[in-house]
Amino acid sequence: MAAAPSGMKNFYTVIGAVAVVGLGLLGWQLSRRSTISIPANVVVVPADTAGFRGYILGSDSAPVEITMYADYQCPGCANFDIVTFPDVRTRLIQTGLVRWRYRDFPLSSIHPYARLAQHAAACANDQGKFWPMHTLLYEGQPDWASGGAQKQFRKYAGIVGLDVDKYDACMASGKYAGRIEASYQEGEALGVGGTPMFLIGGRLYEGMSYDQMKHLVDSLIAVKSGK
Amino acid sequence: MKYRMAAAVLALAGFFLAAYLYLYKIGRIGSMMCGTGSCEAVQLSRWSRFLGVEVSLIGVLGYLGLLVLALVATRPALDAVRWPSRWLAVLSGIGVLFALYLTALELFVIHAICRWCVGSALIITLIFIASALDLRRFRGARV
């Protein structure tokens, strides 16, 4: 039996109300400038990688280069950065034995805030504060890994002394999404399957202790110097 | 007729829900409103694409199709006609099977539950139930 005219009127009223509420909620979500996400499905263009080979520490003349592929939301990477990296930095990098290259390898499928964190670090790099931001991101990982990441990163931006307005503009632009994806694709092409992973002397190594890394660096230096 | 109307309202709600998920996926919406669920883990997993297409986009198009069909079905001239109910039941039935597949992935493969996806599964199931109830009007009839 067809609905009475009043029934149709009620139906159109309900449909209209749902449409207004739905459009309103979507519009509100789209207009929330305070929320930022860094898309993974970006098309990498040459400008994303031009002249950028990662975040580098150490001398250009160091005999060994170590490239670390890492994800800021990965607990193993945080553990490496907090426990092992200080030794690596003072005893291998600062002594001129190693040039360190840090590359983004965000495992977005299991770490939803990884790309946002990598982007926050890239924005800090714009103001010359990559490494302080990098350290804070790892040290604070338990505070943001389960939520509130964007707010926490903004707090770190203030702590490391960034111009927060410039940081906000950089984050809102998402301008490093392509570069992060390019780094990820580079790692994938090399065979990086997890994090942290290190490319040393043309080979990939999974999470290493300081002693293992030192031993390997010494061996590579010995081979290079013909000892 | 009331079941077709219910299907239309539900399809519109499902359309907005799927659109929200799709806008998030293409980076137009920041962090998801998810409460205690694991929406981002699910939405950013490799299972969020099906045959190379974003699952949320499939949802947007699917709900849009159901909405148009249900709105057509509510025209008084089609009230006594069976085909709109049959097509609503067939399409929403496919949707229910797809939702079951996605829910199984969440539970057994991704090990995370997105409450928006649960909401969508509920909506498509209700559309199917409404369509099936509407089809009952035509039992024994050949219209």
C-alpha cells in the first residue's frame, strides 16, 4: 500500500534532516584546521628527493656510512635511540669513524602516527632542530603512540625552540609527505622489511647492539685500510 | 513502503559514514574520531584496499547506489512493484557479505576493530533486513 501524503512528507523530512546533519558533520570535520594527517598514498615527484639523502650526522670523510631505516612509533627504534645511539654518537660518529644517515621508514599499517611523527621531525629540520626533535619523539613515544600525537608533537616543537607558527604552517602543508614516502620506497627497494634496520657496507642488518655495530665498523675499516 | 523508506534513510547515513572514512584516507581529515577503537590501524592497513580500490570508496559508491534505488522505490507508483525490493535485497546482501569479510579481517588478521566499520556493517545489515521484510509483501505474487 502506498504511503499517505503525510507519510511521504515525514519521510522527506527525515531524509532532509539526516542529509543536513551528515553534511554538517562532514563540513565540520573538513574545517577542523587543528587536525593534520600525512597521507601515505602520495605520488613521489623528483622534487621530493632532490638533494636530500636523509638526516646526516658525522663527517663526510668518515670511512663507514651507516643508514638507519626507522619509524618513530616503533618501540624497537625508540629503544635503540635511547639505549644504544648515545654510545654510537659519541664513540663512532663524533670520533669520525662513522657518518650516520637516518631515513624514514614509517610502518603505517601498524603505526598510525608514524608519518605524522616523521613529518614533525622534517618540519623541525626546516628550523635546524631535527636531532633534538628526533630525540624527543623517541623519548616521548609512550605519551603519543596511543593518541594525542599531534598535540604532543606541537609541545615538543616548543620545547626544542622552534618557531611554533612556522612549525604549524609546515605541518598543515604536509609538504614532506612525498619525501617520507620516497624514503619508505627506497627502503622497500633495498629489502628493508622492519625497523630498526641498518644498511652498513651494502648489507642490511636488523636491530644491533653497540658492540655488534662497533665490531662491524672496525672490520669494515680494517678491510678498507688493507689490514 | 515503510521498509523502503527505512532503507533510504539508512543508506544516506551509511553514505556519510563511508564518505568520512574516505576523506580521512585521502588526507582531508586529520586524526579520526574513534574513542577507544583502533580506527586508524584498520584504515591504514593494507586491507583498507580491495582489488586496488579504497574500501571506503566502495562504501561511498555502494551506499549511493542503494540510496538512489531506495528513493526510486519510495515513489508511490512503484509501491506495488517487486523489483525495487528485490534489487535492494540483492545489493544489500552483497554488502552484508562484504562487511562480514571485512569484520573477519579486523578480528583475525588486523587484530583491531574500527567502530566506524562496525557501524557500517550494522547499517548494511539493517538495510538488508528492511529489504527482506519488504520482499515478504510479494510472496506468491508475480509482479
